[in-house]
Amino acid sequence: ATRAQLQHWSPGKPLVQFITWTDARVFRETVRPAPLSETQDIVYAGVLTSLKGVHYLIEAFARLQSEFPVAQLRLVGKPEDQTYATERQEQVRLLGLSDRVQFAGAVQQPELARHMASGRVLVLPSTSEGLGRVLIEAMLCGTPVIASRVGGIPDVVQDGVNGYLIPPGDVEALADRLRQMLSDPDIEAMGRKARTFAEQFFS
């Protein structure tokens, strides 16, 4: 997606394309504590800012409370916008989710990998994104993803194969896909496809 933008803005210029570095080994070698089908944890990874759309995720999660009473939501990442982070904590309280939503804060890559490997799905509901590297990291752990159809995300999320794409800001669509992921009897197959894609795409 970024390459296409640059070609539009500066046609004819030579381009060299490479992905921002991450230690793929950390994610690939992290052992899942339980099979994908045995967890209902939902994970978000990224800074806490409005552009990441965490408020949409919390609202979508709230709609699933009665259907999935053991599901948990973990928000992993630095509260880059402290006002926004405080508002999200208040949102969680008002929705009666305080015992089901964890604000994990900023973590190092090994701990991030453990969070990803213990989740059933990683969600990135951004309204703007370059690539969304956390999507590839989660897939390396064998965790399928749900993400907004923005920026470079469609370059890595194959809708219905290694995860799902949703319109940005669409809480209903996000809740529907979460519902599907949490009840999918074939979730293990999607996890394997996610890992296979990530290993080929991000060696």
C-alpha cells in the first residue's frame, strides 16, 4: 500500500521495499499455553490512541458479554495519549467490564509474544495504519486476526483465510467477526494458515 502511494506521488522513482524489522524468532518460538480452540481471550496490541480505535473494540466486546461469559479482553500497549487511555478505563467501568478487561501496559517483545500466543484472536481496529506489524507477529504465534481495511493491512490479512477484514469504525461488523471467531469450530485451521502466511511473508 505504501509503495503504491509513493509511485502515485513520485512516478518513475526507483523504490526498494522492505519491512520494518522485528525479531520473528521470538514470536515463532513462543509456545502456546493451550490450544487455540480452548481459549476465548481477545488481545489488542499497540499504543493507546484514538487512531487505533480501541474504543470501538471495547464497545464490540461489550456486546458479547452474555454470549461469551468467560471471554477476556487484554489491551497491551503504552498509553501514549493519557487522556484517551483514561477515557478507555472509564468506558470499561461504565460498561461493567472491569473484571473482564485488562490494561497490560507496555511490555517487551517476549511478554508481548506470550500475550499473543495465549489469545484466540488479535484485533487491530485502527482507523489509520501503515502496515500493522503486530498482525504479522500474532500470526507467527499461530493466532488469527481481525483488522480494519485501511492502509497496508489488506496486504497481510487475507479475509477469511488468516483472519478477517472489517470497515474501520464499524462496531457491529467487529462484534459479528468476534462472535464468529469465538464460536468457530475450525479456528485451529485458521491459526495454522495465519502462521504459514507470516513465516513466508516475514522470514
